[in-house]
Amino acid sequence: MHISLTRELESRVKAKVESGLYNNASEVIREALRFMDAHEEWIYEIKLARLREQLQVGVDQLDRGEGIEIETRKGLDRLFDAARGDL
């Protein structure tokens, strides 16, 4: 596999190897990819936690009788339009 890096990125990879933390550029790239994977998983978990919090707020509102009944598609469209600020 062949990859192209900007001069700045190539310099950063070389600096990591020269620091002694890595034996070669491949190790640096592998570590960067592992970090990227972990970061993506972390972001997913944060988004999932926020969604769960928002769902709980909705459930709590329904439990307090604060829900509204939507009976038509047009009513649902109006609700989403209002949520986006289109009204």
C-alpha cells in the first residue's frame, strides 16, 4: 500500500520515529488509525448517551401528562416544522 502525506504530516511521522516511541512509520500510522477508531467509538457513545438523556426527558414529560396527541400526518409535519423553527 502506498500513501501520500503532506510535508508537515511526514515530518510529524518522522519525529515520532526519531523520538524512539516507534520503530518505523508504519507503527506510527497504525497507532494513529487505532486512535481514530477509538475516537469514533467515543463519539458514538457520547451521542448515544445524549439521545438516551433526551428520550428520558420526553418520557418524564409524558409521565407528567405534558404530551400532545398527533392524529394526522399533517399534524406530525407541523410538529417537526415547529421543532426546526420553520413556523
